[in-house]
Amino acid sequence: MTDIFREILASKRVVASAPCRIDMGGTLDISTFYYPLRHHNPCTFNIALDMRTEVRLLPHEEGRVRVSSEGFESAEFPVNEAPFDHPLGLIFAIATYFQADGVHIVIKSASPPRAALGGSSVASVALIGAFSSIMDRIGAYRPLYRREIAMLAHDLEESVAAVLCGLQDQLAASYGGVNVWRWHGRVKEGVFEKERVIKKGEIRNLERHILLAYCGSTHISHSVNGIWMNQFIAGKTRKQWQEIIRCTQQFIEAIRREEYGKAAEAMNRETAIRREMTPDVLDDMGATLVADAVAQGCGARFTGAGGGGCIWAIGGADAIARLRNVWEKTLLQRETACLLDVKIDNDGLKLPIL
């Protein structure tokens, strides 16, 4: 990197951050699904949460990249020799893309590690945003737009994982807010459209209708997503995914009308379909939390691809208040499990001022 780059790292506070998310209709943001299902108008819904992942860039030994992230052992490699199959491989891939050597990347997240809240995607959006800001400052090229940052983060994650990945996590991290993403799969235009569901002034009210719990165990999204993709490609579950699209559409319209009971019903139908296809999408704790929610008249589903991580619920304010008390008792059964604070983020990616 240039001397100006090193000077910025040594003299400026280079910090970027982005929010994680909870979601409904996930997996439909993977091209395996939205291209053949496009006539059914596939969409996903997500809420950005003010549990932010912060990325800080510090000066380091020339020619080398060091990454430190909570929940992982720190690692260091020459920038063009870093292994992308490493647990922190995505971060090293981003550093390699920008040819950013002589940098120590420090990642801190307010959400539990590998909790199915989009953590790795959020970190990649924040890191790309930080590097883009520096490149703009030194005159290398113009800063990337939010859409471009999300797309680059997704493409790099997909290339490193060597499997197809969804895009909604990166979009929630870039834009923030409460949005539906419509996956029309057009060739000459972008494959998705953004549509805000809840206005900024209505966000605080929505928070009263949501609950989020960490099950106390980490998840591996590729395992569950891989099963869903293999089933779909084999032609075994096309009708189920068409029904998932309908559930997601009904959920979104119910949220718009503030009909949280109907939103809960749509969510529970979607969760039941996915459990039929993949029983392991919920662990024992997750299954208990979902049963608790249904008993209290709320809807509940896993975040991301499930298999551990978090469960979120939606319902009337009174029903959610009752469920909070029930979930608090259920979560005591596992030492690492807990309720998480739900505050909706409306800002998305925050970039350093250089």
C-alpha cells in the first residue's frame, strides 16, 4: 500500500460498523431459488438490529495482514499468501482484494458469535466500507455505494465459501431499517429491489412486538442451506418453497397493517414447512422456544438458516410481554442462552470520517 495509506492508519481513527439482522423468508435470496421461482414473486424480509459489528484498522508490519476477532484465534499472513479456507478467510480475501498490507484488522461484535444473525456478512460490509473510504481519501478511486458494497461483500463470501450464498444479510447491513427485498431475477437490471416496510417514525412501536433469544449454541448455515438446495434442485420441494413465498408475502402485508396476530400465523406456517423439510433446523432449545411462542399466541422462527443460533418472535404487545416471562425461564435451562435486546437500526453502514 502507499505511504498515504499507512499515514492514515497511523494518524486517523479508522472505524466502520454495520448492523446484524433478523429475517423472514430467507434462502429465497439465493439464485438457486429465485430464478426458477421468479413467477411466484419471491421476497425476503429483514429487520436491521442495533447490535453492530465494528471493524477497526490499525497499522501493522509492512507486507502482512493480521486479523483479530472475538470468538476466533488471531491470525496473520502475508497479504498474497493468506488462506481463504481459514476460519477468518473471508476477511483475508477482502484484504487481498484491496491489496491492503501492513494492516491489523480488529473486529468486535455486539451480537454472539455465529448466532445466525448474519455476523460474517456484517463484518465484511463494514470492512469493505472502511477500505473504500481510505481508497477515496488517497484518490485511488471513488467510494463504493451501499449497493456496491453489499454486492462485493456477497460475491467475495460466495467465492470463498465455494457455495451459493444469499444476499439479504449484506443488504440489511448496508442499508439498515425494515425492508422487503424482492428477487425478480431480471437479467438486464439488478436481480432485486428494495422496498421499505416500516417508516423511521414507526420503528419504536414495532420493537414492542418483537422478542429475540440466543439459544446458547452456534450454527453452521451451509449445512442446512445445502440440504434445502439439494432437495430443491432434485425437484422434491418446489411446492413447499412456493408456499414459503406465500407465507412471507402474507407476513409482510400483515406487518404493514400492524396485524401482528396474522403475522404470527404466517410465520408459524413458514417455520412448520421448513421443519418438515429439515427437522434439525431447530435444536432442542429452539424447538422449546418455538413451542412457548405458539402457546402464547405469538409467531416464532429461527434466524438465518437455523441449526442453532437465535430464535425471534412476533406478536401483539401483550402476548410478547407474556412470552418474555416464559422465555426467560426456558433459557435458564442452558447457561449460555439468553434474551437479546431488540433495538431496530435505521442507519445501516457507518463509515469513518477521514
